[in-house]
Amino acid sequence: MSQSSEKKDLEVATLAAGCFWCTEAAFSIIKGVERIEPGYTGGNIPNPSYDQVSSGETGHAEAAQIFFDPKVISYKQILEIYFAMHDPTSLNRQGADVGTQYRSAIFYHNQQQKDVAEKLIDELNKEAIFDKPIVTAVETLKVFYKAETYHKDYYKKHPKEPYCQVVIAPKIAKLQQRFFDKLKVPL
């Protein structure tokens, strides 16, 4: 079989769940996720920098594009992991990260993604999975800007930094327990 016939048809999910370092680290351990790009979306200026987005004045959210193989993991399963890895009931904040740049938002690429996201949010709210209603926005993806290269694989490169130890590591541990069957390399 040639390499070109082995090429996978990947889908893309664009998700904002607070800090994109957390989102990238969380999805990097999931089977079927082939690549993750941290970046910015949902704002009002082109090509923003990290400093501009961090100011909260551009309207962008820190987000990640998750490239996944739908033959291995579905978009709905990606969203189930997304809802488990952050607090979707907290408006414009995740823990100590406060501001619209840390909002919970799903940026859909097509009508099917929008429908799946809205249906799942309705189901989770009806099941009262969380103590409060989900405030995750469901918005059309207009444009996604890749973050500066030093953000790529941040957790993998800096696992001993305090933010990584205190914020990201516990999220990874929680996902490893809850989604054991979805891990690339079971522990």
C-alpha cells in the first residue's frame, strides 16, 4: 500500500476551554487525535499576538484546533472530553484565568458540528451533569490564527513549571481516569 492511500481524512474541532496549553495537553493523550494547534479565534483584529489576546481587548479566545480521525473518535466524543476537561459553567474564566480570552466556546466548522454541539449541551443540561447551566458559546468559526511557536507542546516542554504542575497535570490525571479507554497509550 502506498503512503498516499494510507492518508487519513481528518476532521477539525476548534475549541476554547480557557488556557490553550491545557486544551492541547488534554487532547494530546487521546486516541485518534493526530495534531493540535494552539491559537486564537473569535476576535476583531487580524493576526493577534499572545500579548494582545491576553489583554482581553481583542475579543479573541485562546483556542485549539484538534485534528482527529473520525474513524477512531467521533466529534461528539471529542466534545464529551472537552466538557469533562474544563468548567463549561463558568463565564469568561477557568480557575484563576479570568477574561473573555478564557471563555468556553465551540467554534463549529459546519452545520453538523453545530447540531452535535447544541444537542450535547441540551443533553448535559437536562441530565444536570453540572451544578449550574452550561454557558459554552457555540459560534461559527470565521478565522483561526495559530499561536506563536513557543506555545506549541507547552506542557510537554515545561512539565515542571508551576502552572503546568498546579493547573494542567490534575486535568490530565482526571482525563486519564475518566477516559481510560480513549487514551493513546493506556497507563
